[in-house]
Amino acid sequence: MAAATLTSKGQITIPAEVRKDLKVDAGDRVEFVLISPGRYEFVAATSEVTELKGMFGPATKTVSIEAMNAAIAKRGAAAK
């Protein structure tokens, strides 16, 4: 198991084996995802958004940009 020590500035050095496994390098983004209270998952945020295509299967219906914008505006107005 890889381990790291938190500095007084709240920083850690990610162990080399973890960086290699996650394929991250200096300047890459990582995210801390809350799994349950007190438990986080550390994930690389280096994927392109296009890699998400097809993640949930084929689209069941198409939606126009205009319909999307209208839904966003409606939800935004309701939040006020």
C-alpha cells in the first residue's frame, strides 16, 4: 500500500507508483470524490470529455440545443 504524509501547508506528494498507475504528471488535475462520510476516492481528471460518449448506451431521443437552453432557463428561473 502506498502512503503519503500531509505537510503543515496541507500538501502531499503522491507516491511515484500511484502517479504511474493513474497516468498523471505535473500539472494534471485530480479529483477527490466523496464516497461516504469520511471516505474519498482519489481519481485522475485527465480524460477528455469525448471519452464519455456512449457511457450510458445509445440516446433514446434527441434534444435540440434550443430545448436544452429552454430547460436550463426554466430551472434557473425556478431556483430564484
